[in-house]
Amino acid sequence: MVSNQVLGARLAAGLLIVSIAVCGCSHLRRTQAQASAPAPVTQAAGEARAVPVEPEMTATEAAINAAGATAVAPAAPPVETGPALKPGAPKHYTVKRGDTLWGIATMYLRDPWLWPEVWIINPQVPNPHLIYPGDTLALAHGADGRPQVSLEQAGAVRLDARLRSSPLDSAIPTIPYAAIAAFLSRPTVMSADQIRDAPYVFAFRDMHEIAGSGNEVYVRNLAAGENARFAVVHVADPLRDPDDGDLVGYVGIYTATALVQRAGDPAKALLIDPARETLRGDRLLSADVSETPVTFALRSPAGEVHGRIINVVGGTDLVGPYEVVVINRGKRHGLEPGNILAVDQAGAVVRDLYRGGKKIGSGVGTSFAPKVKLPDERSGTLLVFKVFDRVSFGLIVGASDTIHVADVVRSP
């Protein structure tokens, strides 16, 4: 016979089992009801659309779905990195006679000296570094979003070597040839010893005051035979480095080539290939040297450069675009043809008359006011086209303000 205590325990256990089963069924019904009910709507401020809850899927389904979404999703616009394009840069451009590399780079880029970073070389094209009239350029973006300019179609000049025999159809120069023609024959910075020892023009036939193409000149101290050629160079301003006051040379400007017609002292020579007028006293230097190329690459200097303009060729006080200047930095400072430098207008030194909360009176008192140098301000861009040991020739390719001797040149 079972005791009352055991019977009561068994009855309580049975009731507990029934209770758990009932609760489980109730919970299951609530879960199924929630699964069949529409998803709750979440509203943000100003939004009335429901955000559906995506059903769960296997990893394989998710991969297939993602692949399908990738295939139909619109391509995102390229994220521009690297050199910044100029607004309105053309998608296609056909190179014309008279174009320069600087002009084309300026058309595409905010910073034209970054051209090597966007120019895509096609190794299958003859002379891929050079650009010829008739070439069609195309602008695109790489996989990383960087702008790229490439040769879309070669012009007739590039394809037919016979056409490149004419100077008019040669590769476009980096900067206008006419602006630097008088500086291409070496040397154009002369030492005092060169000036003292060089043969010189001392008279013109028919007593002309100046001589040009086809004129005959008489030369002293010229030991050369008939048909020898010499560069005629005009000696211009002395060049002093403001950093230490040293005389680093004299500007020598090419004027013409002298073709010796008769040896002797004086010798007679015919002037050919003129770049400007020849004057009495102009020196003759050996013409057996190569010319400075005019198709060099645009780029920033490899290292930090900080110098000054020490001469404006032509003797003008104010400098504008496409004028030639001399700077006190050269090969020893890491400069090469094609380097771009920023030009800063040197800040003036001004006395502070307002220190202490009130203006210092006029007269002698103002001479004791502290001096303050104003910051240098960007005024232009200079392209180095010819480099010597301590000095270089540069062409002003852009000017937003007046440029003067003693203005600062520096890495951009």
C-alpha cells in the first residue's frame, strides 16, 4: 500500500509535467504567430517606408545573391586620387602645331608639373615619350581612380618617319622654342677668363652698326681655317650670388653662327642662323657642342630647392610670362632641365607703428618701431630649361603678380 506522502509527491510531479507541456505549446503558438505576422515598421524622422527584414539564407545563397547584385549594380563614379584634374579637362584632344607640352599639361592638370604621373606610355608606339602634331590624346581613370592620359590614336607624323624630317612636324617642345632660342647654344654663362681670351667681333663690312643674317663681320684673335663655325655670344650682365656675394659668371646670349670665309687677323666670317642682332665686341666660342633639348620632361625637383632670381635677361625690372630669368641654383643644388619652381614675391620689411595699443607718432620716433618682414606671396611659376653648376636659366610660364629680381624660387 502506498503511503499518502508518496502519493502526494507523485501527484505534484505529474502536475509539473503537464504545466511545462502547456507552457511549451503556448510559447510555440506565439512564435509561429510572430513568424507569420508582418514585420514591424520602423520609422525614422521624416520617413514613412517600412524596412523589410531579409530572410535568412545559406552562405551559398548569399554568395550567389551577392554575385547577382554585383553584376547589375551601377558602376560607382571614379574616386579621384593623385594629380587633380582641371575643371573642363577634355576627354579627347588632337595635338596641333604650335602646342607645347606645358600648354597641354596645363589644360589637363591643376599642377602641370605632375604630368609624368598621368601620361601613360604605350611601349608599342615609336618614341612613346614624345607627342607629335596629329596625335589624339584620351583621358580616362585607372582602376584606382587616378586620372590617365594616353595616346588614343597616332597622327601621320608619328607613323611616317619621313614626315619628321621637317622641323615643323617634329615632336612638340616642352615650352615655346622661340622664347629660349637665344639661350640654347652653349655656353651661355661665361667666366671672366672665357671673355678675356675669346675671339671677338670688332668691325662690320660696309660699316654697319649692327649685323644680322648674311652680313659679313671681321674678327680678331681667331685662329681657325676656312668654313670653321663658331657661336657668336653677346656678353650681358654679371651674375652675383646674393647668398655669398660671389661673382658666378656673366650672361652670354647667343646671337648667330659665324662661318669663317677667310682666315687671318682679322678673319672674315659670314653670319648665319641668327637669333638676334650681333654687336661689336660680341665673343666667338666653339660651336662644336650639342644644343639643349626642348622636349624634356616636366617634374618637381628631386630635393628641396630654395633660391632667388638674380637676373632678368633683357634688363627689365618687371617680369611677365615667357620671359627668361637667371636663378642662383644649379646642378650642385639638384636642379635639372624640366624642373618646375614656384616663384614667391619677397615680402617687404615694414615697421610696426601700432605695437603697445597705440600708434607711434610720426617723425624720429618711427625709426625705433620694430621691423616685421611680411610673408612671401606666390606670384608665378618658373620652368628650368638650362642648368649650370651654380646658376640656371628659367622661363616664367605663369604669373599672377609682378615678378622682380630677388624674388624667391622654391620647390612647389
